[in-house]
Amino acid sequence: VWKDGLRAADDDVPSITKSIVHHVQTSLSRQAYNLDDLGAYQATALSAKDNMLLNWNETQLAYTRKQPKRAYYLCIEYLMGRTFDNALLNLGLKDQYHEGVGKLGFNLEDLLTQERDAALGNGGLGRLAACYLDSSSSQELPVWGYSLRYKYGIFQQLIAPDGSQLEAPDPWLEHLNPFEIPRYDVQYEIRFYGQAERTADGRAVWSGGQEVLALAYDVMIPGYGTKNTNNLRLWESKPKRGFDLQSFNAGDYERAVEASNSAEAITSVLYPNDNTTFGKELRLKQQYFWTAASLADIIRRFKSLEKPFSALPDYAAIQLNDTHPTLAIPELMRILVDEEEVPWNSAWDIVTNTFFFTNHTVLPEALEKWPVPLFEHLLPRHLQIIYDINMTFLQSVEKKFPGDRERLSRMSLIEEGFPKQIRMAYLAIIGSRKVNGVAELHSQLLKATICKDFVEFYGISKFGNVTNGVTPRRWLDQCNPGLSALITETLKIPKSEWLKDLKKLEGLIKYADDPQFQKKWAAVKQTNKERLAQYVEATLGVKVNAKAMFDVQVKRLHEYKRQTLNIFGVIHRYFTLKAMTPEERKKANPRVVFFAGKAAPGYYIAKLVIRLIVNVARVVNADPDTKDYLEVYFLPDYSVSLAELLVPASNISQHISTAGTEASGTSNMKFCLNGGLLVGTVDGANIEIGEEIGEENVFFFGHLTEAVEDLRYQHTYHPVPIEQKCPALAHVLNEISAGKFGDGQTYEPLLNTVRHHDHYLLTEDFQSYIDALKLVDEAYLNQTTWLKKSIITCAKMGKFSSDRAILDYAEEYWSIEPLKVE
Ligand code: 26Y
């Protein structure tokens, strides 16, 4: 029913088809009779968007009216994946749209795959942010996300004929993006460079330099089973003045557009680095551009409430997701002190009650530090402010620990050296109300390492833990509709109930031994494996044995994540199978090993690992002796959408980082939620997964965190040759060197990282890894006990819903409350 000329779809099928046709003819100005899937997708998505918009408007109106305290989630990455399917699910309109689209001669499933992933992130950090937005809306919490509208997301990964990774741009905005709304009325001016001159009253005037515009784009975040629809606001950089008219008139067109190009460069591309810093000025520019625009927006909204600035912490909590938005701290000081004339100490009080900081890694190479000269050139006023914060802070340290000069230099925001560097993590710690890690072990490690001095200074209560979570909407219901339906049918409660209260999955435990239920459970997994096999056939042109056990490791390529351990294990398995008689082989457990993941373009060793995997796959898959027992695939261009195919299809997944290096991991949660069993080290959230589902259902192996430091010490000062320490691994490395998988020379730099310092302790963990995989094989042979493990694993994953995590942040950190939109 059309309520008025502009009003779009209602939720009955005739209105839906009507609104789709309306968009075909108006928004797309095309005709229904010669429409392709892309056009049909766009029109259908626009129709769904209209539905979301109504909810979005009502939500924002409710927030404006009731003025609740809000939380702002600042994350420089949001790995959203596709929006359309999730929107239909959350709106509860999937069936209606399926039917409506069918009436127009299209298949909804085909239309869904027309959408390009919004891949504005690298990995765990960005995907976590996306899950948290879904949970915020679903839990009816007033939370807004802020980030950048990168014109190009994470690069597309191609595999060259020699097996190495190639990168291509990701022009995800090439076609119309139906899910974003440009807000031409929301723009802020952002300054860079120039001069900062202190004035007598402790304030300063920052002038000159470059000014660019930040333009807002809004992305609606619908909640599941609620009207509440939050907002993700993305900033695009634009030149303040279109181009330099003077140069233009003088005929110098290049110069005329230079300034505009430099402004647009800021949000042109996502940096493809994950867990390693690189210190480029453009990246610092991105960080400031984003935090300054977001703060300007937050402050404008706060000012409309007409409250004194001292009330800011009662109306806004700002979450700093890792150190990337830490500039928000000196920026808020600048706004308060320089622009709003708030006295320095009052301003600092406001700041330290408004911000919250989450750390996502303990790897030293990921800790951001900016060289003072670069920083001073780009943000002269902010450097002054940081120096002032540092001085006051160190005075208070001196007061608490008189005469402890070592401590002062350890805790200083400025690291001495050539050049001096600003320690962003320390700035985030001292500028925030509370600090947390993302899994129990990680939070413990933080307190014992990076935060140690700060724990001694502030006391332990400033430091907490919020274990990560994942949204069961996308990571179960959406990616695994078969399992979702089976769960609903078995629990005999509406799906909306357990999807919002994931502990309800425990109701499955009593069926874990039931042969009928087990049979259905196994059938769902089999269907998912066949779906993946079809994808592999369609993309790589090879047939996968879907009867074999599917073994999956998908994540960013990084030495600490040890994809090397996996591929060396595969090679070991291949040699073992090769050495068997055909009769012996028949007893082996057939296995298909999948890898996927991107390497940072400049990360040489990680790229070599990809090359090795691809070439091992070539040799192994071509061997008729072992073909029935072992296949290996590297699936190119890992993405959220590919994960949605892989996660439901795994029998086991591997999370095998060196103990103490993976802060949490979140794909471990996704695989287990879908009934895949976990092979992993005692690290990150693996530990808590083990606690929840019972260690008898997890395949743990490897050294514990406590042992790592000693082992590394041994490796440095008392190295034992690898032949002696781990002959099986030595054999694998020697065969690679000898050219078994293509030119051995190519891999020497990678092999040497293991032979020499072995920082990630492969030689120490290899044997126990192989042993763990043997246990997996034995367990898999008994399908009854295996299925029981699989069912219990899923049933006990309730803790890892991102709803639990976001409610924890809301209550223990941000002090915000749900506000239901009626
Ligand atoms: C400084 C810059 C180069 C940088 C860019 C991206 C540094 C770090 C990152 C990304 C870090 C990241 O994704 N960390 C992951 O966060 C997940 C969510 O908390 C964790 O589950 C995962 O263990 C951790 O590696």
C-alpha cells in the first residue's frame, strides 16, 4: 500500500514488488522487461533501504527527543561484507522479498551475490567493529560508529602463475551503492600543517596550512527483530575549494587541480597493513581527518543539548578502538581549551571521563609510535598539547614515585631517540577512563607488560577485560540457514528468541546423543560442504572430495598466526601417506585442507608463505597415490562473503598462533558456533572456548604462554640444531629446499626464519601439532562421538555472542542503557 507518492515498500508482497518496479523506473530509470540481475539487485536493495530508512528516522528522532547517553565507536576499519541479506533478515522481510522478487522473474539468492562486499577493513579488528554495530542495534543501544569512506577497500588478491600474491584495487563504489546516504548538510573543515601560536592564557591559535572538507555518508545499521536502526557515519575528504582558479586562469591546469587531488587522497584507500606499523604521513592524516570530523560532529550534537561542557561524559562515551583514533584525545583538549575556553584541568577531567580504550594486540610491531618531526609538521598544536599532557602526567608520577627516573622515562609519552617518538598507546591509556583487552589471557598479558607501570600508578580497577564476540545473525542464521532451521525445530522456540539469547543453544545438549538428531546435524554439514565444493569448482575449476574431512585455516597471513606450521604439517602428512602401501593408505582419514587469507603487500615472508602453499597444493593435488587422502587448496581473495561459505563447511578449523600472540581471534568463535571442532594453541579466546565447551571437545596442543619467553631465550643463547630438536620438521624443510615444491631457493628466506631464530617456535610445537592432528583423525573415524562433540561445541557457544560483549561494554564501561524505539 502506498501511503503517499514517495513512500516505498510496505511489508506485504504486492507492495514490495510495486516498490521494486518503482525503483527500476525512477531511481534507475530503466525498464523492467530488459533488466539484468545487477539492476534487479539495485532496485530491490533500494526498496529494502526505504524500509530501513523509516526505522532509521524514527530511531534518530527517539534519540533526539529522549537525549540518552550515547556511545561512539571509533574504528578506522569496518569489515561489513554484504548488507542486503543482513538487512532483509533483520527487518524480518526475507521471505516476502524472496516471493516478491520471484514474481518479477528473479531469484533472490542470485541478486544477493550481485552486491560487492564493503571491505573497509583488514581482518579481526574491522570485522569485530561490524559485529558490534549489529549487536548495538539488536540490543537497542544508542551507539554510532565513525570511520572513513575509503574509495578503495582492502585490495583484491590474485594469484600469479608462479603462486605469488598479486594485488589489484578494490573499486567497490564503481556501481551505485544503495546503502549509503550522502549528507551534504553535514560537513566540517579540517586543518593540517600551519602554525600554532600560544597565547598568554595557556591557549593557542592554530592557523594556516591546508584545509579540507569532511563530508558525511551514513550507513544504516538495522537491529534484529527491532525497529532500532543505528548509524555508521563515514567521512569522505573533499577539497574546500574545487580548484585553484588563479592557476586555472593562467592556463596551469595541473596546478589548479593539485590541491583538490591532495584533499581527495586522504580517504582514497584503506592501508592494507594489519598488526604492523609503517609510519606514513598520509596514514596520520587519515587518522586526524577522521577523529577531528567525528569529534566535531559529536560536539555539535552535544552543544545542541545546551548543557555545560562538564556534562559531556554524561551524554557521550567515546570508544577508541585500538590506538588508531588516539588523536581524538589531544583534539578534544584543543576544542575545549582553545575554542571553548574551558580551563586546562577541567578539560582534562572531561576528556578522561569520556574516552575508553581497547587494545587489540600485544605484538610490539603493531604498537603505534609517530616520529615527533613528522607529527609536529602535520599537527603543530597537537604536539604542544601532548607535551603539556605529558608534563602534568610525569609530575604526578614523580609525586607518587619520587626520584624514580627510570620509571619516568619508561612512562613518558615521548620515547627518547633519533627521532623522538610519540607513544600512542600510552596517550590512549592516560587519556581514557578505562582500558581493556579482548580476551582473558590477553587482558592479563596487557596488565603484565604494556600497562604494567600504569597499573602500578592508577590501580588495577582501570584495567579490565571484555572477551570478543561475533554476531549469531550473520555467523549462524545467515551463513548457515540449514543449521539455523534445525536448531529452531529442535529447540521448539522461535528463532528470534535464541538468536538474541544465544545461551539458549544449550537446549541442544540433550539431543547430542540422539541418533536421529545427529543424522540431521551431519546432513546439514554435508550440504554446506557441497556448497563450498561447488564454489571451488566454479572459481578454481577443480572438483573437491566433499566426503573427506574439511580442515580450514583462514585469516590474515602473519608469521605469528603460523600458517607455516599448517603447511609444514601438510607436507609431513603427504610424505607419510606417500611412504605407505596402498593397503595402509586405505585406513587413512581423507582430508581436504583449505587456506585463505591476504598478506600485507609489503610483508615479504607472509607472501612467501602463500607462494609455498599454492605450490605445495599443486604437487600434492597432482599425485594419484595420495589424491584420495589429501587435497590442499589456497582460495584466493578471502573476504567476509567467502568466510560465510567456509565457516559452515568446516569439520575442523585451525587457530594455531604461538601462545601469547593472538589477542583473541574471532573466527575461532564462528567455526565453533557452526559445529566445527577447534584445533588450536592455548592462546587468546581459544582458552575460553575450551573452558565453555569442555577441553575434551577441543584439540589443544603446543607450549603455553609462560614457556615462550624461556624458549626464545634458549633459541638465542643455546640454539640446538633443528635436525636434533625436531627431525620430522627438518626433513620437511630440507625437501622444500631441495626443490620438491618448485625452486627451493625461493623459499630459503622463509625456511631460515625457522632454522635460525625461530621466533614463533615452530620447532618447539611441531611434534605436538602433528600429534594433535593424529588425534583428530582418530576421533573423526568414530562419527557418533564426533557428532556429539560437534553438537556440544555449538550448544555451548552462547558466551561468544557479540550481544554479550556489547552489553558488557554498555554496562561496565560506557554506562549507556537500551532505548527501545516504539
Ligand atoms: C597500526 C596499524 C598498522 C594496525 C592496523 C591494523 C595495527 C593493528 C591492526 C589490526 C589489528 C587486529 O585486527 N587485531 C585483531 O583484533 C581482533 C579483534 O579484537 C582480535 O580477535 C585478534 O586477535 C587481533 O589480532
